[in-house]
Amino acid sequence: MSRAGEHHFQGRTLLLWLKTAALCAAIVAFIGCGKSNKYGRLPISGVVTLDGTPLRSGYLIFEPKGGQPVQSGGMIKDGRFEVAAEAGASPGPYAVSIFSGADGPVTKAPPGTAEYETESRKAPGERIPPKYNAKTILTAEVKSGEKNEFKFELTTK
């Protein structure tokens, strides 16, 4: 093989080696970069009732009270909530706030009356008392190695 051909062959070998090394590095990085959980988040779930009845719909927020790096929360449907680990809570204490807008007008007037019609044009508003959201008294402790299922029994009285 001539000197020029030998140089071209070495250049192609080096280029092939570099491409292979880059591909291997990309594969290793991809395999090693699965779903990360750098905050140690855990799944949380539970039940929410309002005056003894499962809360039809709403959402809750777990606000850290012990220096955890992130908050968590999720949707409530038919009295249940489930938050997967990817969006879950890190171990520690939390203040919990629960919100749920009214399903319809907030009035005791029968449908078809002037009072009902007036109320139905207003924004439905929040049906959960402030002591469970804006001025929450609810707390929860998320613990490693436990199920972290919570029960929140709310009352409007």
C-alpha cells in the first residue's frame, strides 16, 4: 500500500473509531438517563370527603414545611387522588390545601325562580372552607418506606 493510501486508511479507521466511541457514549448516556428522581419523590394517594361524602372533583397541594425542595399535588376525582412518584412528594411534613369549585349555583332557591337565575349567572366560587385551603389547618407527613395514603375528612360546619 502506498504512503498516501496508508494515510487515507488510518484516517478512515480513526474516523470510524471516533464515530463508534461517540455512539457508545450516547447509548450509555441514554440508558443511564432514565426517569430520574433526584428529589426522592414518593407516590401519594388518598381519600377526600366533604361532610361525609366523597368530594366529586377538585385538587390538592402539598406545600413543604420541612425544607423539602419541591411541592406536590394532584387532582381529586370521586373522592380519590393518586399522584405518581414522578410528581409525588419528598419525605417530610407538609401543609395540605384542598380546593373545589361549586358544581352549580350556590343557592337553596329552586330552579326556575328569579333567585336561582340570578345566582346561576354568578361565578360558582369555592365550596371548600378557607380552613382547608387559604388558611389550611391540614397537615400530612410523607415517609420513606411507607404507603403514604392519606384521608382528609372536611366539613362545611
